[in-house]
Amino acid sequence: MQVSKPMAIFGFHFCVTIFVGLCIYGIVLYLSEGLLRSDSLLSMVSYAIFILASMAGICFFGKEADQRRAEEIRTAIQKPLPSPKKKKN
């Protein structure tokens, strides 16, 4: 599946934002309550799924953005450079 470069960049940034937000949430939760808090199994599994999904999104959209950038570079190299115009004296 291919996505456009703007969509790949947006998806990458969105997934990074979700990942960082979940990490900060986990750190704040740990600092405020420590390891004494016992969450339900459902909340722990959903938290882990969201983290893994955001990591997979980062990998996917990052790869797509890199491929679109490589395509742009390839097409830029293949285009012939315009010949310089001669000055009239």
C-alpha cells in the first residue's frame, strides 16, 4: 500500500505524538502512584496494544515517507539540467 508524501508525514507525526503521549502518561502514572497500583487486565492490554500500534505506525509511515523522498530524488536526478543561456554582447 502506498500513501502520498503529505499523508505519510502526517501519519508519522500523528503516531509519534500518540507514542510520546502514552509514554508521558505512563511515566506520570508511575511517579504519582508507583508500582502499587493494580490495573485491570483489560486496561493493561489496551495500553500495550496502543503502544504497539503507534510503534507500527511510526515504522510504516516512516518507511513510506522515506520511499516518497527517494522517488523525488530519483526523478530530480533523471531530469536533464537546463543548458545555460549565452549572453549577448
